[in-house]
Amino acid sequence: MKAPQQTESHQPTPEQLLTLLDLQISSERAKRTQRPKFRAGILIGGIMMIIVIAGVALIVAQGMISDLSQRGEMPASQNSAQAP
């Protein structure tokens, strides 16, 4: 037979559990303090990309409208407003 000391499982004491919990909490806090800088960069990059895409779309639309007006193919509602 095994001795009773060998069959018992070693349960951590409440003090050990608190120490382990404190270590885990401090490591999570350290991770969280590093993230906002990275998030801010992604947010700024995303906003800049949206602005650039909107600018390109505006330039393309303006070019298309300019080509239509030079050919005289503007929609009827705009041609009638310009007529005397």
C-alpha cells in the first residue's frame, strides 16, 4: 500500500493562489498598456485610407462629368437649365 502522504494531491494554499492571481493580473495589465498605441496607429491608418479613397473617387467622378460636359452629353435636366 502507498503511504497516505503520496496519494494526497497537493492543493495550493490561498496565499499561493492570490500570488498567482496577482501575477496574472499584472501581466494582463502590462499587455493592455501596450495595445492602445497600436490601436491608435491602425485607427489613424484606416481613416487616412478612407480619405484617400474618397479623394480618388471624387477626382474620377469629376473627370467623368467633365468629359460628359465637353461632349455635350449632359443629362436633359441640366441641359434645359442652361438653355435660354
